[in-house]
Amino acid sequence: MSTIPQSLCLLRLSALGDVTHVVPLVRTLQRHWPQARLHWVIDKGGFKLLEGLEGVTFHTYDKKTGLAGMRALRAELPAEGFDALLQMQVALRANLLSAFIRARRRIGYDRSRSKDLHGLVINERIPDRPGIHVLDAIGSFCEPLGLKQTGVTWDLPVPADAHAWARAQWPTDAMRTLVISPCSSHERRNWHADRYAAVADHAAAQGWRIVLCGGRSDLERRTADAIIGAMRAPALDLVGKDTLKQLPALLARADLVMTPDSGPMHIANAMGTAVLGLHAASNPLRSGPYSSVRYCVDRYDDAARRYRGKPASELKWGAKIEHDGVMALITVDDAIAAFERRRADLAA
């Protein structure tokens, strides 16, 4: 830009993992333009996680409010509009919502990632770079503004009382801790309870503490009960006991978090914790834990060959393979091998 922008609006509503990918972009913008006013249109869940992010004014939108909520958002935003809108979501609802945001420059995705009328609500696009991680694609939204995201920093806003709660859940001692967050919001990405239990028992046999965490849904409660029922070793059951502010603090205490492709995967990564990601339905190189793909189980290519009849290299980048039974491609031995890679690195 020929002049430094005074106001920017970011639009990314969901999901929890994706909103964590936006935080490094916020840090890049703040580092280069500390005087710029940053506004972020977000959903309620994302706001609960990121409330307190310094230098950002949040505006929440609930999809249940429909067009009335979109009109209310428009009235809430600055009347003068923004120097630029960063439209980082291509879903139809988000594209429609963006039309209610006044901005001279409207930056969106490249054509290969564009869908659901995205091209109608933007007037500039980010560079088309196939084969990159979601976080890097989001980070490139600063490039039309004349910046480049060269480093990745999160510093999620986690209050002191959340850290205090997390410290109170188990002793601070020399015992390593494996936290298992077994469920994704996409049920077909979830692994099998008996296999989680087998890996947990293996970790416990190596002297590790086992902790289960998750939300308050019936599925998460049933899954946790099934894991605990199949385990020989004891486990600390924290499922349904934390808040979205306490979850990052809890995950930060782990030496390793085992989870499918999910919000907790990316929150743990943002807190600097190694993640054993379980990937068959999704590609870990695109949507895995950004900093610790080394500890992931990757059966995505196997899934592509079985369910799509072609190797993953021939699928569209980012294609999901969410079929019944796809996660059965991940074996207990796969996950134990990934666990042992982390254990070896900690011992080195």
C-alpha cells in the first residue's frame, strides 16, 4: 500500500482451529503497523477462545440470526468503513456477511480456493500457491497490503486463573503427560476408543500420566467412557470440566497431545505443545499441527487410494476423505510409533 492503513477488518468466523491460524496474521499486522485499528468479525466460539487478544476489537456474528444479524453487524461496525477487508472464509454465509462490511479494498482467496460466490464480494486476491498449509494461506492475506508473514507467533490470550486451574489438575513433577482429546466436530475423523486405550496403556507402561479432555457433548462423554473402560492403566478424566479459556492452559501442560484433526490439535500447537495428529480423512501437510507434523500418523494417501481410487497427489489440495471407516486405516502400531518418536526426542 502507498499509505499505511489506519483500519483493517478481518472476517473469519470458524472453526476453532482455523481462528488460531489467523492469530499469527494478526501478530504480523501489529508488528508492522502498531497504530492500525484491527477489527475481527468472528463467531461466538472463536470469541470465547480469543477474547482478550490485545489490540483487536471483536464483533461476533451468530449464524442463527441470519440476515437480521448481518444488518445488526453492519450497524455495529464503524460507519466510515475500513481501508481493507480481509475476507478469509469462502463459505456462502461468510461471503454474504462480508457484503455488509464497508471496505475500499476487499481481499479474498485466489481462484483455486474460491467458491460459493466468493469472487463477487472481493476485488483483490491473495497469491495462488498450491500445496501450502492453511495457516500459510491465511498468512498470505497481508501480501496484497505490501507485507509478508515471515514468522509465526501466537501468544494466545490465556488468563492467569486459567493457568492456575490447569496447574491444579495434576502435580508438577517429573512424570511425562499424554493428553488425549479424542473427538473432532466431524465424527468421521474420530478414531476408535479401543485403539486410543491401547496407545494410552503403552504410554502408561513407559511411565507416562494419561489425561483425557474434551467438551460436554454426549459423543465426547461416551467416547471417554469407552476409552477408560478399555484401559488397564488409570487415567485422569477431565472431559467436560474445562472452559475454552482453560483448554489452552491445560494443553500447554502436556508433553504430547493425541487427537484427530480438530480444534484442540491447533490450540495445542499454538501453545507450543507437540501433537500426535491422527490423519486419514484429512491431509496433515495442509491441516495438521503446523509445528509438529513429525509426530503425526499419515494415512491420507492410503485413504485416497481406497476411497477415491487414486493417490493423494492426484486429489485436489485439501480434499477431505470423510468416509465411514476411513480412520480404521490408522493402526495402534502407527500411533505407538509416533508416540515413540516424541519420547525419543524428549530423551535426546
